[in-house]
Amino acid sequence: MAIFLVLSLVYVSFKAIAYMLKMDVKRVFITLGYAFAPLMIVGSLSHILEFFFIEYYSNLVNGFSQAFSLGIWVEPLAKRGEPWLAVFRAFPFIAGFWSLYILWKRVNLLTQEKRLIVYLLASLLPVVYILLSLITLIVMMLFPPHHHHH
């Protein structure tokens, strides 16, 4: 569903921009597509880093220990729900706003006179990403989990 949403938002907005500027969609995509890199790179860091401390580190060390009979056993570096892990929830917002900044700069390469409307159309994906991140954060604060896995 996420892939369908992303591809749909990008295709529809870039197609509209190409039509408005009387350009090829490929040129619009090649020019503006770079602006979406932070969404994937920086945005995914929130998941990667949080799960590194909760699960990946201990799985990696314990797996190597078991594979090579080292006799080492380590616990995860953090438990799910620890307050300091909330710092990683800022990454999607950093990614979204960084993407919007790059997009503003890249729109200059396509047009000057229709810059604002092109920017607004092209920024559909980062804005939806930021809004989804914000809604997720609000829901997590309003409805904290009451179950614990042991």
C-alpha cells in the first residue's frame, strides 16, 4: 500500500507538472526526483537505529556467538518503549523538511515563472510523509501501548 501511495503521488504530481510546463515527464522526474532521496535515506534511519538498539545488535552478536561457538550472550542495548529512543522519531521530520528544501532548489532548474505552483505540486509526497509521521506521533502519545511482550 505504501509503495502504491508513493508511486501514485509522484506520478500524478509529476505528470501534472510536465503537462503544465509542456515538458517530458522523464525530464521532470530526473530533475526533481533527487529531492526525494532524504525521505528514504534519512527517514529509514529512524527504524534502523531504533531496532539496532532494541533487537539487531543482540541478534547479530548472539548469532555470531552461536555460529562460532564463542559462548557469548548479550542482551539488547535497549528495551522497547524506553524514553530516550524517542529521539529517533525526529528523523522522518528531518527527512521531510530536508526533501522540501532540496525540492525548492531543484524546481529552479525547471522553471522560474511557475516556480511556486510547480513546488506545491511536487511537494505532495514530502508533505504527505510529514503529515503521516505527525499523525503517527500524535496517536502514539495519545494512545500509549498497554501491553508488554515478554
